Amino acid sequence: MSSGKKFPQYLAAVCVSIGAFGTGSVIGWTSNICEDLKNGKLNELEMDDDQLGWSGSCMTLGAMIMCIPMGFICEMIGRKGAALVAAIPLFLGWVIILFANHKGIVYAGRILCGIGGGSFCVCGPLYTSEISEPEIRGTLGTFFQLFITIGILFSNVFGYAMPSIRLFNIACTSIPVVFAIVFAFQPESPVYYMRKGKQGKAEKSLERLRGNDYDIRGELQAIQAAIDQEKQMAGFKVAIKTKAAKKATVICFTLMVYQQFCGINAVTFYTQEIFLAAGSDLEPHWCVIILGIVQVVVTLCVSWAIEKAGRKILLMVSCGLMALASAMIGLFFTFKNRNLMDEDGVKSIGFLPIIGVNLFIIAFSIGLGPIPWMASSEIFPPEVKSKCSSAAATFNWFLAFLVARFYLNLANAIGNDVTFFIFAAIAGSGIFFTLFVIPETKAKTFEQIVAELEGK
């Protein structure tokens, strides 16, 4: 049954996604200020390549260590309360970076920012999935990735446009403050209230999200039935052994591998370095900004298309195009670094990495960007969702750390070309995994998804 009034759900999803905007600003912080950091423009702290690698990657460590605790926090104080708590370390992290007088303090600030960003990656998708009606759950689920891309673009633009890194960091510090003010006025998840036995509050929450003309009784009964069924089960240790939970775990964790090992964070953190290596005539800062705009526009289009085309087709197209894009970048570096062409010849194919990087970002935004986060909130059975989603997010950020921290080391050891050929092979294999393993979840209820995973 459709309420006919979607605006309150869209508004709540947008408000919680401002937290994802903050996460994106943390991820993209180094993308357009790499040279400035090397030149000591952050409080006169000069950084070499290794220290720059730590500045870019240590935020993923903070995100990693907080994901599992955030799952328990979501159950203790609610999805809304957990999201508001997540804004605190994000704010403190930016403040620490703002006044840092030692590189170690910068790393500490980045870790705190990662704690906040990683927390949003757990509570944000969970909140959105629980406030949404099935027919728009996919669209609202893409908002999280959309706002991450907007946050990355924010860092791209302000990192270049601000007259100093200090002012740029002040702008970043304002994001968690804005989030806390805006999201404080949104309702708590009705599912959380029902789980805590607060039916009156759940009714008010649903009425606000669906409209006063909507008969909430059927939806409340469905939520209660799911909770009752969960209580009848023997607990997490037994539930995780079911066929549905095992298959959901394999799918979600494998999708996280594909999302990170396709090379996205290598491209995001070191976009400017790649364009410099390509010898682009366009100012590298502008290349980064244009790339950010492309990512936002494509992710916005996916918000509309995901309920039209479905998850599986978008994932397969995404993996195929990313494999092609990575191969193009790898091919350029083969000609450039292995002396297969003279300087003029290399310049003549300088378009390859530029097109490749743009195609890569477009393809990632189509599928491998938003869908792995959606999958964690969509396909885990209710009795294991909180813990397994947290574990999947932790695993994701650990992989992100490996890629962000060691990409430059790997590229220096085996060559940029081989590195991107590896990314291409990984992305290409994702086509077959999606085709044969992942179920389509478009417009399906949680009960239907679990039944399909069970093979019913």
C-alpha cells in the first residue's frame, strides 16, 4: 500500500545523508591539496609521499574501528541518536586538523574524522532503509552515495578555491554542525521504536513519514510480525547459520571487495597525481573538479534509474565499464613508463587516462558505488542485519585503508600499468559474480528478499 506522500521520506533521507556529505568531504580532503600538503601549507607542516599516504589513508582506520561498535549504538540509542553522536568525532577531528602543529596530530584528526564518517556508513543506510516504503527504498538508498560524491566535490572545489588550507578546513568543520542542526528535527526510525516496545512513538513516527491520511496499521503489524519472528529464533549464532544469512554474508562481503579493490580510492585520493602523470594541458585542479561534477551528476541519475533498471543490470554495466576504464589507464602507463613511445607519442595518447578516469568514476557511480551499501541494508535477515552490516562496513574500510595506503607503494613496485590492469581484472570478474550469485531486490519487501535467498 502506497501512502501517496513521499516528501517526508525524501526529506528524512536527505537530512541523514548530510552525514554522508561529511564523509565525502573527509574522503576527498587530499584530492586537490596534495601539492599544498607537500609544500607545508598546512600549518607549515611539510609532507613527503609516505606522509601524504598516511594523511590520505588513516581516516579509513578510524572508520574501520567504529563500524562494529556503531551497530550496537544503533540498537541502544536508536538510528537517529547514533547519527547525531557520529557528528561529534567528525567535528572534533576537523578542529584538531585545524590547529595541528605536528603531523602526528594531523593523523589523529584524520582518524577522528574517519570514526565519524565510518559511523555514518552504518547508521545512515540503516535509518534510510527503515523509514522507506519498498517502492522508493532503492532510490532513497542511493542518496547516501550521492551525498558522499557531493562531499568529495565539495573538497575538490573548496580545496582549490579557498585562499588557504586553513579556511578550507574551517568550511569542513561546519558540515557536522549543519548536519546536527538539520537532522535533529527528523523522526526516529519506527522500526527501532517497535523493537523497543514503544508503539505509540512508532505510530507518530510513521504518521509523520507517511502522512496523516495513510493507514499505518498494516505497516505496523508487518513490522511487529517481523520482530516477533526474530524473537522466536534462537539468536544470532543460530540465525547466521541459515542459508539466507550465509548467502547474504557472501554477497555483501564480496561486494565490498569489489567496491574497494576495483581501485576507486586510489583514483579518488590520487586523482591529481594521475592527471599530472598524464601530462594534461588542463590545470590538474580543474581536472579534479570536473571529475567530481561528473560523479555527482551520474550518481544523481542513478537515483532515478535504480528502480527502473534494477540492481543487477546496473552492477554488471558498472563492472564492465570500470574494467574498460582501468585497462585504458593501464595501457597509457605501459606506453609512458616502459619507453614504448617517444615523448611526442606519449603526449598524443594523453587523452587515455583522462577519458579512463572519467569513465571509471561514471561507471563506479552507476553500480559499485551505491549498491554495496544498499545491499547490506537490504538483504541481511533482520535478526543478523545490525551486526553483519557493521562487520561488512568494517571490512570495507579495512580494504579502503589497504588500497589508499599502499597504492603508491604498489604502483612504484610493479608499475602504474600493472596496478590498473589488476584493477581491471577484478572489476571484470564482478560481472559474473553479479550474474550468477546476486538476487534482484528491486521493489521487493524484506520478507521476499529473505525467501529468495533461502531458495523459496
